[in-house]
Amino acid sequence: MSHPVWICVAAWFVPGAGHLLLKKWGRGIAFFVVIMVLFVCGLAMEGRLFGFSPGFFGLLKFTAGAGAGFPYFLGKLMAWGEGNVPGYGYEYGNTFLFTAGLLNMLLVVDAFDIARGRKQ
């Protein structure tokens, strides 16, 4: 079994990868699909991928978005998450993007617990 830190890094960068490395195939694939669906729906609703901005709420928005790992950085690189503030789906899109990132962070903790033997 790999070191728990590397499991966590893989789990953060590619959603579900930590569980796949721990041979939890069903969980890993399901988590990948769920995170990607949330992320793509957030982009489709014209949500914004926030970069780092000063202040407490700027840090929170950045952390919630970047928690999705590779999809966040790919979206920023490709300029997908520009957001449309007057659009009807803007706030919903942001919520989906934040949920994808925060859920992925919870999955990192879950993979860590499995790697340490605290959870089956």
C-alpha cells in the first residue's frame, strides 16, 4: 500500500484516484463521475472559477474551487469558468463548482482514513 500522503495528493488532483489506488474500484469510479458531473454542470450554468483574491471570502472561494483538483486547473487554463454574472444560472453554477471542490476535499479525507486503516 502506498504512503497516505501520496494517496491524498492523488485523491485531490484526480477525483476518485485515491480510492482507485486503494483498490476501492466502485467508490473511485463513482466519486470521479459525481465530481465531474457537478463540475461540468457548474460550468454549463455559467458559474465562475474564482482565482485567489485578497480577503477572507476570496480565500474561501478559491479554496472551494481549487478543491476539485485537476478539473479546476484545466478549467482555468482553458478559460472555461469566466462566469456570466447577469446570467440566470450564475449563482447555481457557482454552487455546483464549490460543491464539487468541497466534496472532493471530503473524499481526500476518506481516502486518508482508508489508507491509515481507520476505515474499511
